[in-house]
Amino acid sequence: MESQVRGGTRWKRFAVVMVPSVAATAAIGVALAQGALAASFSVSGQSFKVTTERLDGQGFSQYGAIDSGYTLDGKKTAHPVAVSAFKSATIKNLCQSVVTPDVPLIGNVSLILKAGGGNTPVRAENLYIDVADLNADATFKNIDIGVAAKDATKGPGIAKGDHANPYGFAQQADSVVLTDVKQTAWATTAGTFKLSGLKMSLSTGVKECY
């Protein structure tokens, strides 16, 4: 792989840290739908899974960071993440799931959230996703690989409060299209996050988007 690639680039089923992630999550969902959340919160002890049929992102950048948080029993911990940032994004057929294990008297409880399944996609501005794992087909326009994080100016910049090295590795592109996305993430923040056709359900057992 060259340190810089200009023009259209297609990578199939690329699933590593430092590749663009899929947008759109909402287990923090209702708060995000109301507006922006600060980036500098402690993440919960539960990651969540997200699938989407297609994400169209404008003004993309990605950099490495550390999410501080807690385990489910209250111990402090930290997670290395690839932060995928978009100035704007539209997402078609979003599904997010999170499983809470070992609830007293009930057992496992699954939350599934779906949106953007009709003619109106999910829309987000200044979107940041802290990704642990990703599988997708991806097409980039005018991608630069290996820039310093502080100089990745095609995207919205390093999020306020992120534990990231401004001189560390980053990549950026004018735009990106992601299809058939499956990802695991620790957090999502957005300036605005409009969830069209929002549906949420709770059930016992383990039921996930993938």
C-alpha cells in the first residue's frame, strides 16, 4: 500500500483499526437525536454492534485514540479505537444492538434500534464513531494515507476531549461510500443525528444485528 493514494480507491472486506467506520449509532441514541454530546465522556462497559446497507460520508478523516471508561463491575479501563469522523453522512438501513448480560431475575437483555429503512436515510453532521472492529466494502475519493492527525483537515478535526496524539498516523478523503457494513464500536457522538423511522425494541436473550 502506498502512503498516499489519490483518486478513487476500492478496498473489499477490509477489517482493521484505521479504516473508515460506519456511522450511525444510537444506544446513546435519544441524547444524540436531541443534539450534540461532548466527546469527553467515559464509555460504558458495553460495546455495541452496528450494521448498515450503505453510508455516504463527506469530509472524512480517521485517527487513533483511547477511550477511557468502565467495566460492567465499575473498574476503570481503556480501549484503543479508530475514530472515524465525517463532516456529514447519510446512512441507509441502520441497525444497532447492545446486549446487557446477567440482569437479575431476567438474564440477558437485548436492545435493538433500527432507523433509515424507508426512503429517508439517517442523517448526521459532525459525526464521530469510536470503532473497535469493522467489515465493509469501501470506496474513497481523493484519499491521503499517513498524514499527521492534526493535519487531516478534510474531516471535522480531532474531537474535543479525545485522547489522541495530534502528530500520530491519520488518513483522510474528500468522500467515502461504505456498503454492507458490520462494525463494533464503543461510542458515537454527533452535532446532529436525525433518525428517520426510528424503531426500538427490548427482548430477553441475545439478539444482535449480526
